[in-house]
Amino acid sequence: MLKAIQILGSSSGFVSHRLKPHGNCGLSFVSISTKPSPSSSSRRSTTTTSLPSPAFSVSKGRCFRAFRMSLTRSESNPDETSSSSPSSFAFQSTGNTRKIKFCQLCGGPTKHEIPDGEEKMRAICTLCGKIAYENPKMVVGCLIEHDNKILLCKRKIQPSYGLWTLPAGYMEIGESAAEGAIRETWEEAGAEVEVLSPFAQLDIPLIGQTYIIFLAKLKRPHFSPGPESSDCRLFSLDDIPFDSLAFSSMLVTLKLYTEDRKVGRPKFHYGTINKRPGTSPSDICAYTLDYHLQS
């Protein structure tokens, strides 16, 4: 899908931004606007016919702007930055396969090999031959707007005990993403909400998680901490505790939201959060946001 977006972006006038280091900690944008040539329409028709339809639906009069950060640091030299090509991004996996030692079906010992016709290392049972496939976990939650403020919960459990987060948690079998976000909001903040629209999808390959965050509003102006929260509070945009957030996903989501609000209305965002290996969940600044798309 990302490859399809890259090809479409090169022929339909998308704006591509690359983030460059600016000083010690800041970043600055360098913008490159690609405009279709007179013959681009013919190229686009021949190119896109063989590509699957993108998962994003674009309403009339709106477009996506693609952002790509070039801050992939090498392990040997943390100060060195490099940039991978768009084509390599579409096919590389930054996650690590967990070592499964025993078969989940029969309990037999496993070996780790690349099965015939596949490309990734898998755990294969030496007794029954079952191949263990691991899939990312879906985390769903709500960004709740009320009186120009945002509802946050202070975590009462590890990891990130005592830090602030949006109400969110793992999606359950048998529920939709929106239903899971509503349930998690009730469990963590005691709040009944109405989902308005999706706001962000953030993939974190290193830990095998995908976050889907919805914009929502309170049905009633009542909320209270659930069993996993010690406090729930509404914060104005200027008072959001960015230095006391629980996870990188929350930092990215809230920064995107505040930036959107400063220039108008919230957009829809997609991006990949690449966490630096070996960092703890509470080290929320140890990441890069790659291939940022927004509506």
C-alpha cells in the first residue's frame, strides 16, 4: 500500500517533507512540491491499474501530504543520520521475532527456520510441524475533546506508573476498533463517549503494536478513575503534561493534535514510530516518526 501511495504521490502533486536536524534538538522542514507534468495523467492511468487500491479513502477536495524523517541513527554512531529509500521502507521489517521455544499446539520443542516459500524466520515444532505465526497487537483508544480540553488518565499500573495517557488498551476479540476504544475509555476513565472520527494510526514495529486513536466527545460531563487509573483530568492544550506522558505513542498523538488545533481542525494521521532498541517504554523521546501521512 505504501508503495502505491509513493507512486501516486510522485504523479499527483503530493507535497513531500523531509525533517532535517536543526541545532541540538530542533527539526526544520525542507519542502519539495511535485507537480504533475502534462503527460502525468497517462502515466498515472497505466501505473495505478496494476496497484491495489490504497487503504485510505480521500474525499473530494482533500489530499494527503507525505512526510518522511531521515533520522535513522546507526548503533555504532548515534550522531550519524541516514536515509533509506522509499522502496526499501515498504519492504523492510524493523521488528524482532520473539524466540518461541515450545509449540503452542502440542508442547514440543521448536526449531527456528525460514519455511519454504516464506521470507521470515519462524518457530517450527519439531514434533507436529506446526509453524508459529506472530501478529501485531491492536491498541485502541480515544482522544476526548470537551470544552477545548483533553481528557487524560494517570496510570495506576506498570509500565509507566504515575504517568499520563489517553484512555486506551488492547482490542478484544469480537469487537470493532471503535467499540474497543469506547470500552477502554469506560474502564479507565469512567466516561461514556461518542466516537466522532479516526484521528491517528501509529504502527510500532519494534514491539509489534498498532495504535488506532479516535476523536470522541463525552456523552455526559462525568468521568472518574477506573481500576487502572489513579486520576482523570481535563487539560487545556497549553497545560498538557508533555514531560509526564506514559508512552511515545501518546506523545506523538498529542503533538499532532495540538499542531492541528493551532492551524485549524484535526486531520487524520498515519505514521510509523520506530523506537530505539533497548529503550524503556517510559523513555518516550527515543523514537523517530517515519512515513507520516496526513489527510
